[in-house]
Amino acid sequence: MNFGLTDEQEMIVSTVRSFVEKEIYPHEAEVERTGEVPPEVAERIKQKTQDLGFYACNFPEEVGGAGLSHLEFALVERELGRGCMALNHFFGRPQNILMACEGEQREKYLLPAVRGERMDALAMTEPGAGSDVRGMKCSARRDGGDWVLNGTKHFISGADHADFIIVFVATGEDQTPKGPKKRITTFLVDRGTPGFTIRDGYNSVSHRGYKNMVLEFDDCRLPDAQVLGEVDGGFAVMNEWLYATRITVATMSVGRARRCFEMGLAYAAEREQFGQPIGKFQGVGFQLADMVTEIDAADFLTLASAWRLDQGLPANREIASAKLYATEMLARVTDATLQIYGGMGLMDDFPIERFWRDARVERIWDGTSEIQRHIISRELLRPLGA
């Protein structure tokens, strides 16, 4: 791996960082205060992203995307991580599993999503099935040539703005030596489909304005044309998608940690106690040293995992390591920065308390830290027959 960025990659970084500073930062306080993104602000962010040519930059050029590599897209997400998640949602990165669309699905879902004409969301988690995907109870059964969906999904990010939802549901069950194993199929469900309801979810202390929604299916009838990929093939589609989302969580954690650290560093250089900047006290200076070391380590670990995908190399363990380390690093960095600010760190005069609150969810969604440790240990032990 070449640790230096090309001129084009440096341009990507500077362009996205400038965008975040100019288009995202000025609106963060209002979103934090109201818990809402004003529609006109969302539309302006979306339009300016399209004008820059970065909308759907995670999609290949043949379908209208920017065709960025995994590494280049990780750089984009890292810079977006510096900003409010509710606002940078409108920078526009449709779910990459839409590349599984075939035939008329491409014209109805894939291409409009890439052009920014339709927005998507992805629904996997249920009240009784988070990391245990095979335990999902939301199901679909055959009836008269159609599929009939019943059940509930929750914690569905982006569903408040979505025109259609990519939904994973159980469509059967196999008996295995380890017990029953659900077969999973992916469906494309349009907002407004009879029997499908989207309602407000829970109030979260992390990422205010970036809402989670509850989806309810009550005899929601769908034709075969709404199946994404193969019937009972949803688990394979899901695993491929999780590669990209876990790298995204890791890279955004790095970007947010870097912004938080920069604020802590500046404060340590300016704030004086006992006649000198507090950064000169070993208790603070050593914290700064540890923070930047961990941020750099997480950065390289995350970019290396994206680089492995670009090289066609196995990356499951590396991606899990990146997601695990970067999210736990973010927790330590935000907590240490708050400590450097002292009591003012808990006041909403500064965004430090927001960074601190927002950091907590990163160790939970898209696979908890415990799940990442399971993946890593499994990948280490399997070659040894254990």
C-alpha cells in the first residue's frame, strides 16, 4: 500500500472538507437545537453536492456515479464525518446494494437514486433482532403469486426522507445441525404501498436530527418484481453491503475524532492555569499525544481495509478491526477532549458534549464492538480448525 495520496485524492479530501466547513458547520447548532433539518437546507446541500459531481460518488461511472474506489470513497466519508450526520445525509450516498437491481428495477430504483431523484433507506434491524439477523421475525409468504409482508422494523435511519426502502425479511427456514436457520430475501418497498407504514421512532441522544423510524408491514402485498437479487439470497447481499457500511462508520469516526482533537488541541494551547497554557502540563500534554497517535492508527487501519477491497484481497477481518478500533478510539478521544475543556466541555456553548454523545452509538450500530471481536477471532481461528 502506498501511504501517500495522489493529487486527485488530495483534491477529493480538500473539496469535501471545504464543503463540510461551508455547507454543514453553519447549520449544526440549529439542527442540534431543533432536532430537525430545514427542508430548504437539505435541498441546498443536495443540489450543491450534485453540482460538485459528488452525489452517489460510491457508484460506478456506468450508472452515473463518480466511480470512486473504495479508498477514495473512504476519504470522502472521513471528511463528512467531521460534520453533523443529519446534514451530511443529504450529501447523497445511496445504498450500494442497489447495484443488484436488474431489468426495470434499474430504471425505477437504481438510476433515479444515483441521479438524486429518489432517496432510499435500508431496513434490517427489528425489536427482537439486531445483530442476530437470522432471528428476524418480519416475514413474507407466498399468496396468489405475490409476496405478503408482515412484521416490524425499527432503528431505520433515513426512512423519514426515503422514497423507497430496501427491506430484509425472512422467507423460509431450513433445518441445520445447529438448529433452524432463516432464509432471507431482500425487497424494494415504495413509500405509500398499501399495508406499509412509516412512523416516528425513538428520541436518541446521539446524532440529533438524524432520525430513526419504525416500519410496519400489515399484509403488505408485493409482486416478484420487487425482489432485489435472488429469492432467499438476501443474506449474501447483506454481507456484501455490511463491508461498505462498516468502513463508513470507521472512517466517519476518524473524521469526527480529528475535528474534536483539533478543538481540544487549540483549547489546551489557549487556556491558561497557574500562569501557563494547560497543554504544558504533562497530564494534558500526554493526553494529546495519546489522542493523535490513536487517531492516526485508526486512520491508517481504516484506509488499509478499503485498499484491500480495491486490490480484491480478503478484508473481512481488517474491516472488523477498523470498525472496532476507530469507534472505540472516538469514544476515548471525545471523552479526553471533554476532560481538557473541564466543566465547559459539558456546556452547549461548545460542540464537545455533542461529539461525546454522538460517539456512543458508533460502537453499537452496523455491528456492535462485540460482534466485531467475534468476526476477528473467528477469522483467526478458522484456518487452525478451531
